Amino acid sequence: MQVIFGIIYHFIGGFASGSFYIPYKKVKGWAWESFWIVGGIFSWLIVPPLAAWLTIPNFTEIISQTHGHILLLTYFFGLLWGIGGLTYGLGVRYLGVSLGSTIILGLCAVFGSIIPSVYYNFVPTVGKDSFSTLLHSHWGQMVLLGIAICVIGIIICGKAGTMKEKDLVKNRAIADDNKDYHFGLGLTVAIISGVLSACFNFGIEAGKHMADTANEIWKVSHPGPDNFLFRNNVTYIVILWGGLTTNLVWCMILNARNKTFGDYTNQKTPLLKNYLFSALAGTTWFLQFFFYGMGESKLGNGASSWILHMAFIILIANTWGLLLKEWKGVSRKAILTVIGGIITIILAVILVGYGNAIK
């Protein structure tokens, strides 16, 4: 039953992540950097402490009593993840919801699984699995096989992207509806995003002391074997401070460069709707990790939870891509190619999750 609830929570989180960009498409007359940072203020500054206040008693004391190096490391991973989150928005802008999310999240799943083991190969740590351990164990070999298949899936999706670009060039009417589509630039941004987005999972590990403290406080009044569903909400606050820093600096630079500071008060645009849709997008974005933390508390395996989370996001994002007709006017061969890539990535995610499960 614990596993079933964990999967359900991860599905809800994946649905939130795969859907959060949809409200942004309703924003009218604002530059990308304007609606991105308005939504981000809700994602990274307003909603996280509100969620912690509702779920974790005295969460501010937990943060204030945490050792400085833990806070700094957690914040640092948040900074790196912030670059990944920033480029995620650009990747979706240039590649579309389905293709952009598939490539970025596929890479995120790969690096989120492999980088820690490589690090622990050079810096042995008790209780942590090195790359050598992966190579010489059955479960580790399953993880590495899944990672290799995931790379193949990403390559297939990349091929579908080039086919889509050629089809759009042939069909000018459809190309006008996809005026932001740019495969070369989008792929570059997606690779950067996929690598750095994995740092969120590293941030959760770095700030694990705060989550464990919240868990212990909860268990005092709720004795039993279960973990506290909302324990990660306190860790998110520090990680997302880092994400806010990166995104705020970049968006302010873009506002200045593009002279778009006027967007926030431009009466010629539907200001109220723009703020509401941006706030909805930002809040929906945070809900992915709110439910991710709940799912991880049930499954009890950070790596497997991360992989499962990625799989659900890929599924939801591509469903939206089809519903939004991002592949309208594209050849059947290109559509079948991207579907094949998606299936390959999902198979890879399942293999990595299975490897971690049999561990």
C-alpha cells in the first residue's frame, strides 16, 4: 500500500510539472522574462514557505539551527539548479512542451542517477554507492543499462526534432504558429538544462539533515514506522532561494536589455490576467516537488523516486504537446519517431528504477 500511494503522489507531482507551462501560454503582451520571473516569485519565494508553514511546525527554527555549511551547500545546488530551471523555460520555448521536456528530463534523469556515483568513486562515502559499485553489481548494471538506453532515446527524439524543423520550413502557415521553434538553439539549451536540473536532487540530499529533523519532530507526536509526508518542504525553501537568485538576476538583465520593465505596469495588456496566469503557473510548478516529497516519503528511495518522477513528467508533457497540436502539420514519420524516442526513454527510466528497487 505504501508503494501504491508513493506512485500516486509521484503521478500528481509529474502532472503538475508537465502542466505548469500551460498557463504561461495564456499571458498576452509580456516578454518571456517578465512572465517567467513573476511566476518564479510564486514558485521559489511565496509558495514554498507557505507550504512549510502549513505542514511543518517551527520550520524557521529548523533552518536557523542548521549548520551553515549544510545551508550553503544546499543553496549552492539551488543556484546550479536555478540555471537548469531557467534554461528549462527556454528549452520549452524553442522546442515546444513535448520535445523540450522529453530531452531535458531524459538528460536530467541520466545525470541525476550517474553523477553522484561518479563523485563517490573519487570521494568514498559510507552508505553511498560509487560508480565501481554500479559496474560490479547486478542492480548497478541494470541502472547503467537504463542510462545507456535513455541516451539512445534522447538521440531518437533529437532526430524527430530535426525532422519537425524541416517539415515546418516546408509549411509556412504551420511555421508561423511555431515561430519560436529553433531546434539547434533549443537542443543546446536543453542539454544545459538537463544536466543542471539534476542538481535539485543533489540539493535534497545536501539538505537531508533539515528533512530528518522535521521527520524526528513529527515522530514525537506520531510514533510509528511511517515517514513524515511533508518532511522535504523545509529543505525546498533553501534550495529554491538559490533558484530564485539565478533566475531573478538573469530576468532583470533581460528586462534591462530588452527594455521590458514596462510589462509589469503596461495597461495595454490584460494585467490582472497576466499576473493570475503567471501565479497559477508558478504555484503549479511548486506542487510537483510538494507531491514529490510525499512520494519519496512512501517509497523511501531518493534515486528511484527521482526516476519515477521524471517518467511521469515526460508522459504528461508529451500528452500536452499532442493536445496543443505542437506536431500539427508534421509528417507521420516524424511523429512516430518522437513517439519511439519517448517510449525508449520511459523504458530506460523503468530500468533505472528497477535497478534501484532490487538494490
